[in-house]
Amino acid sequence: MLAAVAVGGAGLLERAAGHALASRLEQAQRDAPGLTHRVRFGPEVERTGAESELDADLRRLSTVIENAAPAPLRPDLAHDSTRIALPNVRTGDGTTLSLVYASDAPPRPAYAAGRPPAPAPAPHGRVVEIAVSTHTRDAMKLRLGQELKLGPGALENVDAKARVVGFYAAGSDRRLWSEQPLLARPARGPRGGTDGAVRYAGALLAPRGAEVLQSQANAELTVIWGMRLDPGGDAARFVGDQGGRDFERLMLRYPESVRSVTCDLGMVTQSMPCALGTHPATETESATELPDAVAGFQRQWRQGTVVISFALASVTAVGFAAVVVGALLSVRRRLDVHRLQRARGASATGLALGRAAETAPAVLLGYGGGCAVAALLPGASSAYGLGLLVAVSVWLVLPLLTWWAVRDRALLRDKGAGRGRRAVAEAGVVVLALAGVFALRARGTEGDAGGDPLLAAVPVLLGLATVVVLVRLYPLPVRLAARWAGRGRGAVALIAFSRAAKEAPARALALLVLVVTLAGAVFGGLVAGTLTEGRRDAVAWRVGADAAFLGAGRDPDTAGRLARARGVRETAAVRQLRVDPVSGTDGGRYGIASLVGIDTAKLRTATPRSPAARALRDAGLGEGEGKRKSARHGRGSRPPDIRVLADAADAGDLLTITVHGKERRLRVVGALPDAVRNDPVLGPVRAAAEGREHLLLTDNRDLEGFDAGEFEESALLLYGPHLDVSELRSVVPRTAPGTATGELRVRAEEQAEADDDGLTAALTTAYTACTALAVLLALLALVLELLLSAPARGSTAARLRTLGLDARATAGLHLLQLLPLVLAAVAGGVALGLTLPQLLGPALDLREFTGGPAAPAPRTDALFTAALAAGTVVLMAAAVGAETWLGRRRGLGAVLRMGRHDD
């Protein structure tokens, strides 16, 4: 098993990292293509001898863009869609119509009636063929062949007719419907309206229809080619520092390559030097968020290696402990024979070499089996050299222990010197563990998964140090318990506790196995619980409410539509200014700060527990609107002071700020509570100011003198237990990278994405597998340890049975003798597992996984920890029951022998 872990472990981790990265890239491209290439093109220009059709030109360029990818990316990169979204136009009944050309639109079999718009030139120059969904057909009561008058809207100077040529079914899970929700389902008038008529709808058209409307409006349009990256099983090549650099280099080369092959210089103008068929066009503009996604994954994977290294170290430590216990058991069983051979002239070295020769076939078989198992793992690179090193280390244990047991000084050792050497060894272990922790905290981690020896050694050293402390400490209360038991009438407790205290140093290996296994399992449960709750807190910080619209100040119309959507009960605005205040008294700088304004009264209604709203209410801000307005008008031309809560100023201080040439004065009315910094309602705007030095908080009514464009960030928070997400998305669809529109964040969607993270799943799977292996090896080691110490316990029990001890009392003797060991192991293992995050410090930064304003607080899974402790006690009870049953089946003569003094 150790050989299989050593040979195939690194390959499995590499493969798991590749799958996790592929999952992360898929998640990043779930709502929009990962790479987009945009070209703005003007109205068609007639050139002598030049005939072009936009539909064919778009298909040709799609192939060119796909083939322009660098060779390492070409097998994994595929064309996803080509889109042209026209500015809105209005129909004769006042409906705002969004017209879109999409190469990934439903094919003809998906049409319930009619056909898709024809790509050929329209038979009548001013008639545009369109297709709508069956939902739009029913809502607007349309029929095939019906003509709609198109007038100017956002697209000006439009005067054309649109003919409905088809109705498609929009019930499938096509991403086009999430990016352009109006194509699937229309939106009706504002909530509470009297007519309930359709106000917003979408329709598909062909490229030729877009040209007709473009020529009328004399407007520029934008075509967007979307590309998807799906590395699949090859994603592992982009994991690690070198892989990340390779990916970033490819992402930089690709846009340059696209730009060089898509610009046809046959039509050169000052603003549009390229050509798209017979249309003047700009150079290609590329946008992608994939490098950021990969960079974020790399940071998280580095932290993931910390967790995985601990799991691997637990497996290794427990496995080698099992090997040592097994070797000790073998040495004990052959010790009498070896002593007789030594008396007849055999050397200790010769006996050790003989044991090595005896075990060599088994070691070779184990190494071959481990290599065979590792070879069966798909896509995993095998580390045969590491596996051979592990096999040799395992092979040498038994010969070394044999030599140590039969060497000349083994029977003539000085016990006093032995105690001194033990003390020195224990002190050395504690010093090494402390040094490893300090070194790891000082320099952090290095290398990829499993590549940092210090990171793998620290948990083993900490386990050994814990065992050293426990072996020294836990006999003390056991001896006290023995003294207390000695005052009673029974001898079972006295004998059990006395032997448990005496045999504590000899149980160090069993204690190490239990401590390391429990610590690893508790640490894994702690990390899993912290990540789960931390991600939930991070989602709350990112969204701030049930939903949030970022950019509300730049797009008040969209914000108003969102506020009127179904399910929205309360709304509140949050705005942020970047300011550099100076003292109004001595002119000293306060430091770069974020001045955040909130709707205090609305937030108190929507979320009464908000620390920010509570702090402003306690300071008297957000109350008395009429009084505030009268004060403002009574001061003449000078604007009133902005009342703020400050984190680094005293009440009554005056600060002066200058924003876009306007000077305003801030009056500090109180100190900012620490809890306000982590208030989720500030999260949507505070993300733009991460790491900023100071925070100032005020009510939005004190910021009425600033224009919407002067705010660094603004967000509209939406509250409601049953938000209609589909209606919200019909107002603000998900957009491709590089789209300059407001962003809608929905808490339910963000939480679903966080729960579906492939990296967390990979870490959980890897850690669970390692923990399961550690538990199996721990069971083996404990069974061997019980077999090793069974003769001593059996001899004691047999002597007591000759004195009249019954089977029930014998079971109690075994139970009480092992109970201190188990309780010490549970206490030490649980304590070590719970304190590991604090011991590691900056070497383990779980914030990389969760995000949020601060590192997540450790969340202990009390139920899981209690289950581990109870399971250990139950295991011990089962071992006692089995040993008692076996003891009853053995006769006294099989245990008690004349002349044995080794107990």
C-alpha cells in the first residue's frame, strides 16, 4: 500500500488538479464564452468589383479566428458563437424590440412553425425577416407573415418593416436564453401597471437584416466572436507555476495572432483601417477572463497542497508506524531463537542479514504490486524512484530492529544512561517540531503538491512532539488514579492503572498512530467546515443582499426596472467615493479612505441586523430628513457638512475632501465600530477598494451634492425571500467578458457556483481517500500493537485467574489498562488537529478558497470530532472484547510458563 501511494500519489494529485482546473474553466465559461473577439463595423460601402455577403464573411472569419490559435491551444479551442446585437428599436404598439443575430440560434427543427430568417438578401429592401419565441408569439398575439412597423429607439433613423417568418421553442437549456433572456420570454410593463402589456421583447434576425437597419440608421454595429476553451484531461499541463506562465503566454499570443489575420487592409479609413467584407471595420479587440481564473486557481492550489501534504504525511507516518510495529512483533517472536543462535556463535550482523534475505521477496512483491496498482490509474505519471525508496526503507526496518535486539550491548545496557538518552531524544523531537513550525511560518510553502519536504515533515514532527508530551504527562494522572484505586477493596483498577502508567513509554508507537490519524481527520473536518461556512460568508459579502446590481448610478433606468421586478420587497442603495481627507485644523493627511454612503432607514427595514445601519442609527444619522433639508437650505451657497463615522478620528474632528474640484467638509460624529468593516451590505462596493487604508461611513442623504458619475462604485441591493430570478435576468442578462454593462449578482446563483467548485471537490476527495488509507493502516498498526503487548496482559490476567478472577473482571482489567492510552490519544489528536491552522499561520491561508473581507474563522465540526473520539473508544472496547474472548479460550498453561521473566 505504501508503494502504491508513493508511486501513484503524485500522478493522482496531478490528474486531480487537472480535472479541478478544467472544472474551474468550465465554470468560468458557463454563462458566456471564455474569450471574445470584437469588431466594430460601419454601414456597407459599395466598391467597384467588390461583392460581399455579411453572413458568408462572418462564417469565414470564424474559421480564421479559430485557426489563429497557437498550436498548444488549437485542439482545445473551439468557436462557440457569433453575435450581433443591435440597439433597441420600437414597434408600432410601443414595444421595445431587441434584435439579435446569433450563429448559435435554434436550428430549423426547433421551430414550432415557420423557419429561421433567411441569410439571403431581402426581396424588398426595407423588409427585415425576424423570428420570435412561442412565448413572445402568445404574449404579443403574433402570426406567421405578420408585418411589424419598426421605428427609432436606441437605434435612430429607423423606418422599416419586420416580417415574422418563424416561431421557435425556447424551452431547452440553451445558453443564448440566459445571455439574451428577451429572446426566450418577453417582459411586461412595470409592476402595478394597469395594462400589463408587453414592453420589452426580443427577436432573431439574419445578418442581411442587420445590414438593412444599419444602413438606415447609418450606425456602427459590433460583431462578437465567442470562443470556448475546453482542455479536458490536458488541463494538468497548466497547473503549477510553470504551467501558469505557459497559459498566460498563450493567452497573450492569441489576440495578437487574431488581430494580424482578421484585418483586411483593402479599405483603409482613419477610424476603421480594416474591412469586414464590404464594411469598413476596426481592428479586433479581444477580451478574456480566463487568465484571471487560472491565476486564482493557482493561488488556491498552492494552499490546497498544504492540506493534501498533511494528508499524505499522515498516511506515511501511520504506514511506517505499522511497519515498525509489525517488525517489533516479528523480532519478539524470534527473539528466543536469535538469542540461542547468538549463544552458539552467530553474529548480530549475520542474523540481521538473514532476516533481510528472508523479507526481500515480500518487499519486492509489495513494490511490484504497488507499481501495478499505480499503472492501472488512468492518466497518472508514476514516480517509480520514490516508490523504490519507500520499499527499501520498509525492507530495512526489520533487519535494523533485529540487529538492535541481539547486539552485544542489548542485555548489558545501562538503564540510567538509557533514561538520559531518552530525555535528549525527546527534547530533540520537540525542538525540531518547533523549528519546523517557525520555519514554515517564516517562509511559507514552496513547490507543487508534495514537493515541499518541510511541509510534509511538519505534521509528523508535530505528531511526535505531541506523543512525547503525552507520554510524559498522561502517566501522572494515571498514577494518581492507581493510588486512589489502592484505597478500595478491589485490585483490578489498581493493577490496571499501575501497569498503564508503567507501560506508557512502550506504548509510544500506538499513541503516535492514534494521534496522527485523529489529528489528520480532525484537521480535515476543520478545513472542510471552514471552507463551507467561509464560502457562504464570502457569497454574502460579494452580493450584500438577496441580489445586487452594480453600476446602479450609471444606469438608473435599469436599476428602477430591477426594483419593480417580481419578488423584490425592499431596496437600498450603497455608494462609495475615493477620498483623501486632510485635517481641517492642522492640514495633516488622514490617509486614502473610502467614503461609503448607505440608505440607513431602508437598510434598517430590510436587514435590521446590519452593523452599518445600526451604527448610523445610534449616531443619529439617517433620521430627521426635514430638519436636514432645512439646514441645508439655510446655509446659503455653502453646502452642509457631511456627517461621518470614522475609524481613525475622534468625534468633533473636521476633515476636508476634494472630489472633482469640489471641496466638501466632513464632520466626524462618532467612531466607526469594528463590525462595520465586515458588514455584507458594504461588500459589493468595497471590493473595488480592497486594501484601502481607512473607511468613512455616512448616510446617502448627506451625499446628495455629488453627481452619480463621481462615485467610484454604486450598487442597488435587492431584498426578497422569493425573487423572480428569470425576470431579473431578463433585465440584466449575463454578459461576455469585456461588456461594459452593469452587473447583476444573485445570491442563489453565486452560492450554487461556490458549491460546485471543482477544486474544493478534488481536495475533499483526496483528503478523504488519504484519511481512509490512514485509518486502515492505523487499524493494522493497532492490531499488531495489541498482538505485541498481548503476552504481557495475558500473563497478568492468567495469574489473576489463578487467584479467582472471573471473566467479567478480566475484561474490566483489559479495559482499564487501555483506557488511559485511548483517552490520551483522543485528547492529543483532537487538540493537535484543532490547533494546526493556528500553528501554520500564513502557510495555510484559507481565504484564497473563500474570498471575503477577511480570513474565514475556523469552524469546528463538533459532531464529526465527537464521532471520531467515540469511534476510537468503541474500537478499543471491541479490541478488549476480542482479547477477553480469546483469553478465555486459552488454557492457563498456554500463558503461564516456568522460568519466564520478560514481563
